[in-house]
Amino acid sequence: MAPSGSRRDDCWRVLYWVPVLFISLIVAWSYYAYVVQLCIETIENMGEKIVYLLVYHILFIMFVWSYWQTIFTKPMNPLKEFHLSHPDKELLEREDRRESQQEILRRIAKDLPIYTRTMSGAIRYCDRCLLLKPDRCHHCSACDMVNNCVGFANYKFFMLFLAYSLLYCLFVTATDLLYFIQFWKNGLPDTQAKFHIMFLFFAASTFSVSLAFLFAYHCWLVCKNRSTLEAFRAPEFQHGPDKNGFSLGTSKNFRQVFGDEKKYWLLPVFSSLGDGCSFPTCLVNPDPEQPSLPPGRNPSIKSAGESHQFPPKPLRESQSRLLNNGQSEGSEDRDKRGTSNPALTIEKET
């Protein structure tokens, strides 16, 4: 007999797929309503029909492709270096005092590119995964559910899914509007297509509004290089919270998600920069929004909102292209002193 916990997990797994099934049914019906009922059965002008069907199928393919990539791209696994060795695990388990446990974790983390802390200033450690948490990484209880995690591996796909779904809804709304008005005024025969065309307009226009707000919000997050969690609560560094700690400027923030190759920006193929476990901070390339130090100012004295200098650690090779591309003159010295921060995922939870 299966344990109750296993049955409960199976029930949650089924529930996790309900939104995917709902969206799939809506998309399938919208395809039938637009292609069959509107274009084939209602539109009489052959040129208009061909143009509508051509543009519609381009948007439909890109929309479905990006949606598929979003839900079926699995998150990347953390690097082995963040896992505790067997002796360290045993040593940590034998310690009952929190101070002693933190001392062990600090010793292990001192050679790792980890800079964020908990709100209390402690090393971030996952008891379930038995590893030191890379920066910007959070344990997800549903990480095994491919439709429920959005992170480094599929964030570009998620952004394209929002963009193409918005374009899809706007196109359907715009091209369906004329026939919606004609049916509403009884200008066309009262056929089966009437229901589909009228409901298609209401559904597409409603989704357009909600998608527009969601897409605009995530565009802002990309430009600021923040996750949804970091937007609500600034990440904690050794010196304290810093909402712009991972921002490299709008251009580099964008390319960190979409890559350097412009030909791949609009395609649902992976082109993000980095390895998913290492992300540079503004210490390498200061955020232009951060105020600069005046001449003669002691860099060890920091005021609120200014960037802070952390102990230098080696820059990962996977990040060098992002940081070196487009560097302004005089930034070479900053690069040599810079650092990169790892992150398992940028949690863009929706």
C-alpha cells in the first residue's frame, strides 16, 4: 500500500498540470475558432483570408514553441563545488550550536564566489539539498515539476512566451474586431461562427490586457536584472541589502538574458550568457544608476545606495565575454578587481 505522503505528492503533481491543461485547451479552441470559423467560414475575401492565415500561423507557431520551451526546459543543477563533502556533512550534523554550524559553513564558503547572506547575516544553506546556496538561488518545493519553475535555463523562453502570446492576442483582437461588430449588429448571417467569433474577441482582448501588464513588469525586471523575489526584497550582501547588486546596466542586463547574437533574440532557442551558476555583480561593471564617488573620496567610506567592494575572487570564464564586451575606457582596473557571483537560477516566479 502506497504511503499517504506519496499519494499526496501524486495529487499535487496532478494539480500542477491543471494550468497547463487549461491553457492548452484555450489555445486549441482559439485555433479552431480563428482558422475554421473566422477565416474559412466567415471571411469571403481570398486575399484577406490568406494574409490573416499566414500572419496568424507565424505568431501561433512562435507562441506555442516558446510556451513549450518554457514548461519543458528543466532547471540547471548546481555545481558540485557547492555541495558539502562527506566529512563536512558529518561535522555539521554533530554540531548542535548554530554559531558552530555557521563557522563551519563560513570556512567552506570562503573560497566560493558566494556573497549574499540571510537577513540575519548568516551563510545561506539548504538543509534539504545539503549544499551552500549559490547567490540568488532559492529552494523550490516544486522544482521537479517542469511547468512550475522559471529560472536561468528558461527565463528567455518565458519572456518570449509573454511577448508572442501578447502579439497573438492583439492580432486576434484586431482582426476579429470588424466581424465581431458585424455579428453584433446582425450584419452577417446568424450561424455557428457567431458564438465563436464573439467569444474569441472577448477572450483575446481580456488576455491582452493582463499579458500587457505582466510583460511590461518582466521587461522592467530584465532591465534592472532583478528576480521577482529581489524586486520585493533586496538581496542581502555582506554590507547589507543592495537592490542594484546584480545590475550591470540596461544593455548588459538585457544581453545576459537574450545573449549577444541578435539573430537569436526573437527565437525560442537558448542564447543566454553564462552557465546558470555564475552571475557577475555591479562590482565588475558598476550600475550607471549608482552614484559615483567624488574625486578624493575614500572608497572605504560608503553611503547608502553606493556600490561596495567585496574581497576579490576569480572571475568565471563563462562571464568574461559579457563583462568585457562594451567596457568603457578606464574600466580595465575595475575588471581586475572585480568578482562574479554564482546563482543557480534567477527565480522569476509567476
